[in-house]
Amino acid sequence: MVDVRRIALALGDAGGIGLELAARILSDIQTGADMIVFGDRRALDLGAQQAGVVLDFATADLNALSRLTEGSVLIDLGNCDPDDATVGVATSRAGAAALENFRAALLTAKVGLVDAVAFTPFNKAAMRMAKTDYIDEIGFIDAVLDAPRSGREFNVLDEVWNARVTSHVPLRDVAGLLSPDRIFDSLKLTVEVMQDAGIERPRIGVAALNPHAGDGRNFGSEDEDIILPAVERAKAEQMAVKGPVPSDTVFVRALKGEFDAVLTMFHDQGQIAMKLIGFDRGVTLIAGYGFPIVTPAHGTAYDIAGQGVADMGATMAALKLGRRLAARAPQRNADYAARKDLIAALQSCPRYGAQPINVIEGANRS
């Protein structure tokens, strides 16, 4: 018997390709099965129009969450009139709706009504227009879930995984944010998450920070003073790690089969390599919260939004990974009391972006 778990899908930025991607998913009975979708039905219908598909998908209000037992449904939050979210640009209304959709999906997973969360691409500029203190998804997740510790982002391809120690921070701040404990914790979480995915003893290459791994301290001391102690500690705890490995060769070695994953010190150190290897297949996994959170590793692609040409590869890979991780975890359930508390929490959801609608033009395919 196939173990089918339910996914909460948050509609992403309505100005980008996310509506089209969601409509394509939900128009297919197989890929759209067992989903609770959060968003505005009007926006999803626009996505169907963009994608050229017909949607036969149930729609309900929040109260449906108290009695839902199986099957799929769109919970219509009525938060994004397409007329207020211009295709191809970042707007505060699209950013606000994305935040509200994501919050609803996260809280639904927190109480156990779903086993994983997925979202179509967000735009951080639009979200920041709606919520001025918004930095990135991890900070938002921490706040919504009242998480005791922050999760980590992973980029996943069939060939190799990429974990990182720091993420959305200025490059000038990276060295000061590194510590042996932070790197060790990242290695430990990487091992745990990959084991949850069925990789029993993941082999991890740890990227150096400086050129040539510091070249014997000629180009910096961080590799020997910060990264190496974390690697040695991980080895002492029986993790299969090597490093620091010069970052210009670590992915080459991974693709030749030496490593299952690469731990990088900062965002683009890994992202450039991963997107060169498989831009249209890459998945972003956010882990460390008790349930997997997945999304395609590309952005809102404003430059092609509304044209019906978005590639589904990364989105399908994200859903596949989310389901795989969820299926390996214990079944999650939400009793009636938890469902009622969830509905109350969602009904009191802050309405982000009450300020006048702002617009930022430009493409985002990251």
C-alpha cells in the first residue's frame, strides 16, 4: 500500500510564474492529490488562464479545515485580487498575500494537519514592501512557529546536495559569522536531514572560505582556525566529512562521486555551482522544523511571467522530495481541538501590506 501524505501548498508571488506553476500542479489529478492549497481563488484562476489549463478543484473557506479528512481543497483566503498584483512586477499586495498564504500553510503543518509544506516562488522585495522587517523565509518561519531554533536551507539535486552555514547575509559579514560550533551544527543537521531522506551515511565535503583553503594562512586564517576544528569534531563523532576543501574544486569532486553533499560557508558559494549543474531541476529544502518545507530553487521569473512558458521541472522535483521526506517520518495527525485552534489562528491572521500598493519593476529568475 502506498503511503500518501498531505502537503500544504502556499501560492507564491502573484506577479511571477508561481500561479501558473500551481495551476499546472492542481490540474493534474496525480500531482495535485492530497493537497491543502492556501491562496486566493481568483489568483489561481488567473494562473490557470496563463497556463492554458482547466481547473476542477474544490474551494472552501477556513471552516473546512475542521472536518477535512482526505482529498484536496483550496482554502480561499480572498487576499489577492489579480488587479492589485501586476504581472511581471513586485507589488506590496502580492507580497502580503504570499506572506499570508505561507503563514497559513506553516500553522497547518504545525498542528499536524499536513505532513509537509510547499510554496511556489516568493519575491523578497514584494514581501518586504508588505512587511518591512521581513528578511527571508527562515526568519519568518521562526516567528510564525515560535521555533526554538532556526532551520537551515538546503539545495537538492539528484547528483549532489548543498547545505550552507550562512545564507541571506552580506558577503562582508560572512567571516565574522562563522564559528566551529555553527559549522559543526550545520554538519550535524545535514547528516540528520540526509538520513531522513534515505542516505544512511552521507559523505560531506566542507568548502573552504578562502582561496586555496587559505594556502597555509597566506590568504586568511579562518580555514585552519574555524573550519578545520569543526571538521575534526565531526569526524570524532563518526560523520563522513572532509575539509576544508578548496571551494573551486569541491563540487568537481562531488560530481565525480566523492561527496553526497557539500557544505558551503555562504549563499553564492554553493548556489552558483548548483544552478549551473541543474537550474531547472533544483529544489530548496528548509529543514529543522519537524516537517519538510520545499520550493523550486528558482525565483519568480518576472521576465517570463504570464506567458505560459514556465518550466515545471524544479516544482515537480520539490513536491517529489517533500512527499518522500514526509513518507519516511511518523504520520502526523491533528485532533478536533487542534483544528479549531488552527482556524482561530488563521482567522486572526495579520493583514500584511495595509499601506498603499508599491511597485518595483525588474526581472527575478534567481
